Amino acid sequence: MKSQIVTFLIKCPDQKGLVAKITSFFYEQGFNIVSCQQYVNSIEDTYFMRVRLNAEGTVISKEDLEKNFLKLATPLQFNWSVNYGDKKQNVAIMVSHTSHNLYDLLERAKEGRLDCNVKMIISNHNKLRHIAEMFNVPYYYLPVTKETKLEQEVQVKELLDSNNVDLVIMARYMQILSSEFINHYPERIINIHHSFLPAFQGANPYKKAYERGVKLIGATAHYATEDLDEGPIIEQDVKPVTHESTPTTLKRIGADIEKLVLARAVKNHLNNQIIVSGNRAIVFPEAGE
Amino acid sequence: MKSQIVTFLIKCPDQKGLVAKITSFFYEQGFNIVSCQQYVNSIEDTYFMRVRLNAEGTVISKEDLEKNFLKLATPLQFNWSVNYGDKKQNVAIMVSHTSHNLYDLLERAKEGRLDCNVKMIISNHNKLRHIAEMFNVPYYYLPVTKETKLEQEVQVKELLDSNNVDLVIMARYMQILSSEFINHYPERIINIHHSFLPAFQGANPYKKAYERGVKLIGATAHYATEDLDEGPIIEQDVKPVTHESTPTTLKRIGADIEKLVLARAVKNHLNNQIIVSGNRAIVFPEAGE
Amino acid sequence: MKSQIVTFLIKCPDQKGLVAKITSFFYEQGFNIVSCQQYVNSIEDTYFMRVRLNAEGTVISKEDLEKNFLKLATPLQFNWSVNYGDKKQNVAIMVSHTSHNLYDLLERAKEGRLDCNVKMIISNHNKLRHIAEMFNVPYYYLPVTKETKLEQEVQVKELLDSNNVDLVIMARYMQILSSEFINHYPERIINIHHSFLPAFQGANPYKKAYERGVKLIGATAHYATEDLDEGPIIEQDVKPVTHESTPTTLKRIGADIEKLVLARAVKNHLNNQIIVSGNRAIVFPEAGE
Amino acid sequence: MKSQIVTFLIKCPDQKGLVAKITSFFYEQGFNIVSCQQYVNSIEDTYFMRVRLNAEGTVISKEDLEKNFLKLATPLQFNWSVNYGDKKQNVAIMVSHTSHNLYDLLERAKEGRLDCNVKMIISNHNKLRHIAEMFNVPYYYLPVTKETKLEQEVQVKELLDSNNVDLVIMARYMQILSSEFINHYPERIINIHHSFLPAFQGANPYKKAYERGVKLIGATAHYATEDLDEGPIIEQDVKPVTHESTPTTLKRIGADIEKLVLARAVKNHLNNQIIVSGNRAIVFPEAGE
């Protein structure tokens, strides 16, 4: 393999000797272990590992590496994935009216601060097309009504699949997707919700936050699942607010939180830092990356 | 009056000229206005003011001041209160098992960082008596069962009222008080809840936080009302956590948040910084105090 | 005057009756006081006020208002300014190599989240021209060497003055401006420094932060003065970091702090929330704006 | 060994295979690896590891374990230490006038939130003796003048050494210790400085913070070294402040930051989470502890 970082993500029943066995395996295959992060969930007796390898100087092929790895993985009941770091992931961004997350993601991708190709923007409105044009990204306007919902989802799916989209980012896409759609992209749809979940699920969280008189507002990025706003949480953040804030000012303050939270969640995903377990997301911190 | 700070809290329908009228009134009565903070809720067309006066060199009596003030207040429909800063408030702390908030409040009161007299500690358990003894504060052990609940509340009320308690602090008192009890002390009971409300209302918030996989945990201090965990929020804060946290470590991390949030809320109350309006607490910041 | 918000900023020696006198004056001139914020610096016996007026329904002209105001201001030794909220401020952005602040400011201005006209971008490099073109803003490439420094500053000044620029934003402009230049725009140049000042003044703050092993990094927006990185601080913020961070990762983490800190500082300036006093910036919070 | 957690801290030149070799060693010795954290400083080509072992069911003696470990450690040039988790560390707290850190540490130790024995409090003033008495901890009043400084340090040293003190906590001890004293306890003295270092080194940081007009204040816990306020930083935190704050209010706001920062640093030290390298402290996060 070429000089590149290979990342393995592993989940398995906990048992003695796992870290020794796994790291010895990669050492014997000729890799230098750049970082090795583990987490044991002692409540569920489950073991999680993220290991990053420097492939420089190795001669083994991907096929052989995986074949050899299976000999280790099968008896130990690994649930695992590998990313060879040799191609950028393809990303689609779905939006409706609000522009701040879209600008932020496009800027980061363009300037190399997010390691991905933004293949397209899909929207149920035409309002943000000018931003797509500024950044030279295809913009697909696919309006949706109650009646055309399933039909529109089929169009979206065709666009995503024909473009080999690896990750869908719902950057304030204000439509509820069908279970069928969501289950087609497991752990591949990241949504930003404009509240610190589980507070204020559903519509109009800033209005609800004003009415409840909270002293901080927040945002949550999570994988979309069938249950609205209940998927595994990747990132959350908050800012203090005061009684002075109206729903309108909360919206403005919240926009800056949403941008950072979504961008960090997407980066963590693209960077192979996440293992989902049940409804919880294990998010390994960057390791000197 | 002696050299002291007098604080007026005013709430009224918004209209032109309020700040001019109010501040002119106090100026004409001979006071120096130390600080004057206002807030207009434009959604409900309501005006709020906190004004702090230096009484030094004034000759007017409290009675005359209030009589004169009424001439201004009545036509403008003021809902108002005044604190003359001439005596410390009496405080009772209610606890069950957990000690961190209790230590923190007692230390702050003893060292003059909270301006109050802690008259007593009331508990449904005997477990924290040693702390009361360290700080030389009376400790009343009033156990409670489903059957004796109302009876116990009567005992608590007698203790509070016979000691002229101004403020009750529920520092992790793990009993639900009756509506009757709570309504007896409107805006005079502060509770600390160990989550960022409205998330995780009710019991076991740290366990729920673990299960939901949130990336931050928090605490909320609020006035107790009939509706459990739904009273006006005074203070909130959060800390980031990771997937590594178990319910036990969340509890430990949360303890430090709870202490700061409750202490700040109590300080704001004792310092006359709060006006409650519906279910929202207007909390004026300190003004060079 | 039309329906608009007029903002007065006042600084004067402290004395009894100021808030009553000032608010009564505006009430008598027919204005509704939307918000009135004051601050007394008791160490220097100085009084500061920011008062926002709703001009709707008033018939007085600006000239008459100011003539009348002077009768109040002169005997009380006011140092004051007024903004009638009737025209957007003109802004110039100066940059060198780094793009994140530039994108952020341009996006906010374009989407109406910063209330200003970005008249131009000035740079000593050609590198960021593509961003100016995306946002349709004139880009002036004015290279500078040790020898041509003063000459270049003259060119910059001509550009700024001929375009009636009100505010210069140094969004990571990596040149030290001459005292002569800076003094030409007092309290009209905002600089972003990529550390929590006064720590790590001067060059390479992220490298210094790595070497010192700090556990948080920050950014500071301040008015530029003759003394490098020592002008009045408008906004600061920090993020926690760990030993894992290299100077390169600190730079990336810091970029997001810089963006928010600079944007908030510019907003506070454009929104007339700041009074400078000596080397300290009094920054009034937004008042329901 | 009994059922207990054994912690190894290792620092060595980076090279291929380290994690595999180390974890395999412990696996072969019969230990279960509870957590294994590594950090590679790629600038200095240095490798750091913290590994926690469950000793339950092992039969090997400490002596044999260390003898065997040396066969691995010597050729790989390990700089290492081990803590067997079988006895609490002895701690001395040094104070002068301020009480908040002292209360906080004593409460945490008493309630089991800090895993240590507080053997004594040493002070150059008699002022805080009542707190020592509340918590039943010996209080040594050792006044100091310019003339008696060295003599007093000898007394302090005798107290510390005769009581087998493992860690000295300078909880706002307002004396500069001699190099000789400090070098006697390398990486065993933790100091709290009341600013976000390197800003405001030396005396009166809150006064300096006021004068500089900073918008956030902080605290820093670090190992004491010969160079005042320049030792390896363990923990830092900050809180936002406004222009309203005087040096007095900054002191009060800062007290709460100091308490949390010092307590966290002490916990990290007692919990064997820290490896010092040059002037930087590698602080491993808790791993499900």
C-alpha cells in the first residue's frame, strides 16, 4: 500500500487480551500503529477499538490484509470496518430555507477543512441556489408536497445512488423523511437539530426555548433514525442566553452553534472516529490528526 | 436611612416615559441611583426595572418613601417590591442523601460569600447531620413515608414559619412536595434539578442521560411550582462529557455543575436580581455589585 | 424622523441625577426609550450610558435634537456620539493568507447578519482574490515590502478615504501598521489576534501555545492602537485543547474561535454597543435587539 | 496481587511495535488490560503510554512483575513508573489567607471525592485554623519573614518528610518557595495560579486583568518549578466577565474557577493520569474510571 493512513473500527464482546492480540496482528503485518484508542463499556461488556495504521512500506494487498484479519476477527466475534484513506467520501447536502450551515459546510469543503467531495445540494426550495452557484456545486430543486413525498424521495434516492454518495447531511432540511428512506442509509445520514436534545424535540425549538425561559440554548448533530430526533448523538453544544432573547434572537445565536456542531460531527464521521452501538455513538477524539 | 443599598423591583405594562418617570422620582426623593436596569418584553408589552439606590444622606423614612412611591406606582399599574438591604434573609436548606450542595452552601454562607443566615437544615434522613454539626447549624431529621407525608410537611412548615424563614433551598431533597406546601411559599423555594431542563425531568436524570448518549450534562436551578421540574428557570449550566462516562461518572461530573448553578441562583435571589413573570424568570445581571 | 432606532453613547464624570436628567430629556423631546443601559466605573468615578430611542412619530430634526442635547451635555461634561440608524456603515476588510475570517464576514454581510456594506477587500497578497469574486466585492492587491511600506499605506488610506470607509477590519492582515496610519482611524480599526491576550502577543501564538503546553487556546478582537496587540479588548473566547494538539491542529481549532470572536466584535461595533475609556472597552450587551 | 488497579506510566523514544509489545507483555503476565492510552509526540518522536491493569486473579509478586518488566523496558529505553493502587497518597495543603480552595479540597477528601489522606495543613498565617479544626486535620502555623524564610522552609520540609507526604498542594500559599525546596519535590508540588497562564504571571493577576480590560478570567494549576508560574500546566479554565467587574468582583468570580481547576488537577495527579515531558504535562483523560 501507499503512504496513507488505514483506519480499523472494531466492536466485539469484551475479553482478556484483545488489545494485545489486535495490535500484535497489525505489527506482524508490517504496519506502524499511529494511534490506538479503545473503550470498554463495562455495563454491556463490549469492547470498542479504533486503530490507525501507517501503511508506508507495507507490501501486503488489501485483500490479503482483510483475509488475514478475518482469522482474528471471526473467533473473537468482531463487528468491524476498515477505511483505507485512499479516496475522498462523496457528500450530499440537503437544505430548505436556512443558509448558515450550507455556507459553512461548502466553505470548509472548498478550503480543505472537510475532507470530502460535495457532489450536490438537494432542496425542496429554490431559495439557496445562489449559494450552490457561488461554490460551483450542482443544485437540485425537488419540491415536495404531502402527496408527492414518496415520489420525491425516490428522486432523491436516485440522485444519491447514481452519484455514489457516501454521506447525506441534513443541514436544516425541514422535511421528515420516511423510515424507508432513512433505513436505506443506515449511519449515513447526519441531521442537525436546533436544540440540545432530548430537550425540544420536533418543530420550533427556539420558540419553545423562549417560552420555557431556558438560560442556555444548543444544537445537536445526530444520525437520523426512524424515530425523529432520537438517533445516536454525535455532537452537542450550547451557549448561555438571557431573558432578553426573543425567539428571533435565539435563532440568530443558535445559528453559530449549529454551524460548529454540524461541522464537527461531519468531520468526525469523515475521519472514521465514530462507532454506533445501539442508540449511542462512540466518538473517539482525534489522535494527533 | 442609613448608608445602605435599597433595591426596587418593578413590573408594569410598557408605556412611554417609564424610565424617566421612575428615575426622576428617586432623584427627587434625594437618592443617588447606583444602578438602573430595565428590560422590555415586546412580545407581552411588559416593562421590568431593577433600580438600586444609595440611601446615604437621605432623610426620608421608609413609610414616606413607600407612600410617595405609591402615587407613581398606582396609576402606572406597578407590580413592585422593595428591599432595604438592612437585614439578612433567613434560609433553610432541605436535603436527603447527597452532600455536595450542602457543603457548598454552608461554606459560602459561613465565609460571607452568600449574604444570608442559614437557620436550619431539614432532612428526611439522618445521614448528613455531621455536616450540620461541623458548621454549627441546627439539623432537623423529619423522616417521611407515603402515609406520613402531609403530617411531615406540617412539621416542616412549622419549623420554617416559626423561624421566619425567607427562602427554602431544596439542595437535592428527594421528595415531591405537595402543591399545598409549595403554594405556601411562592417564589420562595429554589430547587436544583440535576439535568438541563426540560431534558430529563423527573427521577434518575444521569441514568437517562447515559442511555440517551448525550454529549453534555447539566443542572438547572428553578423556583419550585406545583408542576414538578417546570418552574421558572433561574440558572443553568452544562459540561461536555464523552461516551466513556457511566451513570456513576456522570453523577460525579454533575455534582460540580449542581454546586455552582445552585449557589448562583441563590445569590441572585438573595441579591434581589430576579423578577418572575409567568413561567419565566427575569434575572438581571449584577451591576458592579 | 422616520421610524428608526437612534443610539446615543455618553461618557461623563459621575454625579447624582444623571439617568433621570438624560432620560427625562429624551422623553420631553418626544422619543420612546427602547433601552437604556448604564455603567458606573466607581474606581474612576465615570458614568457611561447607551440609550436607544424609537424616533417614530417625532417631528424634531437632527440639528434641533443635537442643539437641544448640547444644553444638557455641556454643563455635565458629556463626551458623546449619536448614530441615527439611517445608513449602513461602510467596511473594508484587510487580509493576507488565511481565508476563514474573510469567508465568515462576507457571508454574514451578504446574508444580512452583519449590518454593513463591505466596500472592498485589501490584501498584500493575491491569494484570496477568488473569495472576493465569489462574493462580488472589489479586491485590491497592494503588495508591501519593508521599503514600500509607507507608500503602500498611503495607497490603502486613499482607498479607504475615497470610499468613505467607516470601519477597517484586520481579518488576519499579517503586517504591522504604522502609528501614523492607526492614529488616522481611532477606534475604527478592529484586529483579530489569535490568542487570548495578553498571553502570546506578537507572532506565532499557536506555536508558543504548543510550547507552553496550555490547556486552552483563544482569540481576541480589539481596537488597533499604536502598541501592538495592546488595544482595548472587545471580545475574547477560548476552547479547551489537550496535549495531543500540535501547532497545526491548534491553528485549525483556533480558526473557529477567531471567526466567532471577530464577527461578534464587528457586530458590537456596528451596533453602537461600545464606548472606549482609556485602554478598556465598555461593551454593552444587546438589549432585545 | 489483590483485586486492584495497577497503573503503569511509560515514556520512551517512539518506534514500531511498542503498543503490541507492551500490551502483549501484560497479557502474558496474566493481567486484564482495563484501559490503554497512548500518545505519540511526533515533533519530538516520543511515545507515551498509560496502561491500567486489573490484578485480580494474578499470582505474580510486585518484585517479579517489575523484574520481568525491566527486560522489556531497558532495551526500549523506557522512563516508567508504576502505582499499585494499594495505598492512598498522603497530601499536605499549604495556604495563606484565602479559604475557598482549602474548604473545597478538604470536603472532597472527606467525602471520598479525592482519593488521598490530608495529613496536614501548613500556613504562614493563623487565619484558617478554624477550617482545619472543622475537618479535624492538623494545622501547622509557621510564620515567615524575609529573614526566617530558609529556616521556615526547613521546618516545612521536616513536617512533610516525617509524615511521608507524597503531594504538596499550594492552595493559594502566597510565598515564593526557594529553588532548593521546590527541587526537593519534583512533580510533587501542585500550585494554583489565579490567571490563565501565561497571562498575568506574578502578583495581583485580578488587578492586572481589570486594568487590561480582558473579557475572560481564568485559573491555572501547574507543577511548581524553579521558574515562578512557568511549570507544566495540568489544568486551566476560564469564565467570561464584562466591563462591570472590578478587581473585587473578579476575585469572587475567579474563586469558583480556582476551586474546580485545582481539584481536577489534584485528582488527575492522584489518579496517575499525568506524565511530564519537558515543560509540558501529558494529561490522559479518565478512562471509564
